[in-house]
Amino acid sequence: MKNVVVAAIVLASGAWAADRVKVEGGVLEGAPGRLPGVRIFKGVPFAAPPVGDLRWKAPQPAVAWTGVRKADAFGDRCIQTNPYPDQIWRDPAESEDCLYAAIWTAAKSAQEHRPVLVWFYGGGFMSGSGDEPRYDGEHLAAKGVVVVNVNYRLGLLGFFVHPELTKESDHNASGNYGLLDQTAALEWVKKNIAAFGGDPHNVTIGGESAGSFAVSAQMASPLAKGLFSKALGESGAFFPASASGGLALVGLAEAEKHGKEFAADIGVDSLAGLRALSVAELNEKSAKSKVRFGPIIDGYFLPTDAYTIFSEGKQAHVPLLAGWNRDEVKFAPMMAPEKPTAAGFPGQLKTQYGNKADAALKVYPAGSDEEAIASAGDLASDNFIAYSTWEWIELQAKTSGKPVYRFLFNQVAPYRPPSDMQPEIRGAAHATEIEYVFDALDLSQAKWTGADHKVAELMSSYWANFIKKGDPNGPGLPKWPAYSAKSGREVMNLEADSHAAPEKHRDRYEFLDSVAAEARAQK
């Protein structure tokens, strides 16, 4: 009997493998997923290859094809430098021709109008790919969501700014090509996702780390208005606690200076010369350069800084689910050669915060060496991720008129090979929530427990519910209250015993908010 069931599943999967969809560029033929009824369309072009004269230009429409295009292999990832150890690729190689999407769907026809998630990967805008196993959309698709993972240009190729590029632009702007790629993907989804059984009017954007920063940027950009109806953010947004922290955004003029510095450093004096260099040469020189390339305030995609846009209520007024991990980089001070001490930590705060050092010590106390290490870890995590995400949540709750749901991820995941860092040292660290959100534990080598699987089922259900209707709550799930001052600012603590509780450590975020306010006033 067991063999009959297996055979039936295989036959069902085989039937899905031949399914074809028609999009703007032509006909695509997908492949069967691992779960019965799920189809995957890989390597789907949503924009033209940004090569040759299209290098450092806004994305152009995808090139049409004739016949049936096989969509059974991931497209190349974008050229990148210094990928992180936890990033694992399923694509063939790096390439400048990288603007591809992967789509998971369990819809049986174009008439189903299922909710859509468009996912932006993390990696500091320097690395990443939509085909990483931890972003696999299989299980969310089985829960009724059409998942779209998109690649976007990175580093030098995604965010280079130069006066000649600004001059040739129709918008007197340059840079932010990676963010424009994301917007182009959203435009493609709006036009084509119905073919995969998706609803173009029910699209959620989501991302982690740099992907979460990107979500906040898309919410702030006038170019993305009307392309999505909900937003998900995990660990990060463009609201730094200082002028130099949290991927702080510089203006166009300053970024142009950095671009000219880079060109001078590599001995190329024209845009034509830069475009003539091979991508291998450019990437090698970029990896050695001191100039970092990332999103900027270009006056086009981002008219001004995110804080101003959100505080004035000019961002997308959509439901938001966002939060961060309890121990983002809390382990860093513990692993440092010179660990913080009760005697030395106040001096470090004095160096960092000047006349605000006493106020800093109140919220990051150092009554003992152990407390100093803990406070240093809290401060590192807050400066890195927590504060910026907190400010994003606060402003959206104040100015959008839409529900906001805040989470804190507390589950300590087993560490993936090859690292030998102990889970208790690492804690609920940066990026460790991703496999739980996508319920993709089975695609990792980590030694997951029953508690981990329980949290993955819970989180993927919360996320799927939010993608469907802008509210994470559903049958059998612990109640997740909306976040607001009137209701006590409750936060969903995601762990084996998930529960909602009033927010903690508001004094820390309000202190960093005062620091950020001073930094803004000095601009």
C-alpha cells in the first residue's frame, strides 16, 4: 500500500512538471517541488541583463524569448564580494547577468488569486542570492502563499555613484540600482503574478537584514507606491542611531565624491573606461577598495532620508510586521580579545557618547565585569540592528494608521557547520530566524530539535497569515496583539513557548533615539 501512495505522489508531481504559464516575455515551463502540488519556476527574468551599456543604469524590461523557456534551474547570483559563511548557493555561478526570480506556487490555475510574498535577501547589500536554501518558498507555498525570491545588484555594480552617471540619468540621480531592481521586480509581479495563481493586488514585501532595510526603503520610495499592500521586516531599517551606524544613508553629492575617489584609485578617468573594464576586474578592485557601495539618498528613489519621510507620514501606509533577534551580535564583545570590564566600560561609553555617557551608563550598566559584558553586547546589538528596527516600528505605528505587529525572536538555534561557536554563546543571533520563517529546517545541516520544528511551524503560520490578510493571528496560534501605545506596546516573543508580553528595554531605545535626534540636528 505504501508503494502505491508513493507512486501516486510521484505521478501527481510529474503532472505539475509539465505545467506552463504565459508571462510578458513568453512561455515558462516549471518544475515539480519537493512537496506534492507545489511548482517551482526558477531563473525567471524580470529585467534585461544589466550588462554593457546597461551597466549602472536603471533596470530595463526583460528580453522576450520564443518557444518554451525551461524554468528548472536557478539564475546566476549577482556579482558580489565577501559573502558570509552562512550563505549557501544553489545557482551555477556569479554573473553580471543576474536579474532573475524564483517562484513557488501551489495554485492550480490563474483564477485562484493567492496572496504573494516578494522576498529580498540579506547580505549587507554586498552579497546574497534569492536561491539560498534558507529562503526556500516550498512550505509557505503549501500554506497558500505564492513566494517570489528576486535577485538585485550588489556592491559596486548595484550602488556605484558618479557625476557622469548622474549627468546621463533622466532623473539627475545615480546609484541605488539594486533598489531599483527590487522595484522593477515588483512591477513585473504586478503584471505577471496572476499567471502563477497569485493576486497582484495582495502583495507583501519582506526581507531580512539588508533585505529588511530594503523593505523600509521601498516603503519610503515614491517609485514603489501601489506595488505592495503589506510589509515584513526582520532585523533592520534605515533609521541609524548615529550618522555612521546602521547603513546610514549619505547624500548624492557625497556619494559622487566617493565614486570619483574609487575611479581615481583604480586609474580610470571616465565612465566609458569604467564600463569597458571586465566585471572580474571591477570586482577585484572593488574588493580591495576602502570605498563601500550601498544605498544613498539620491533625490529620486529616495527623495530624502527615511526618518523624514516616515515622520511626515509620506511612506506607504500598509500593515507592518517587524522585529529583531534577542542576541543580534551580543556575542561579539564576549569573543573580543579585550573583553569589557566594570572598570573600563564607562570609559568606552565616554568615548562614544561624550556628555551623554552618564545617561548611557544608566541604561547599559556595568556594576560588575559580567554586567559590563552583557551591556556591551546589548549596546552592540542595539546599534547594529535593534534601534533602527524599533524606530521604524514606532514611526509606522504613529503615522500610518495601519496595524503594526512587533516580534522578538528568542529561540536559540543549533549552529550550522562548519562553525564551532557554541549556541549558548551565540544565542538568538542575527539571521538565525530565517529557516523558521520559511519552515526550511529540513534544508540545513543543523541538528534541529522538536522545539525548533514547533517554532518553525508557528512562525511560518504567523507569516503566512500576515501575508494573506495583514494580521498574523489564526486558529490554534497564541494571540499576537497589535503593537500600540494604547494597548501596552505588546511584543510577540517567538520561542518554544511563544507568548505576547509588554515591551522591555524601552529606556535603551529612547536613549539611542536622543542620540539619533542630535545627529539629525547637526546635519
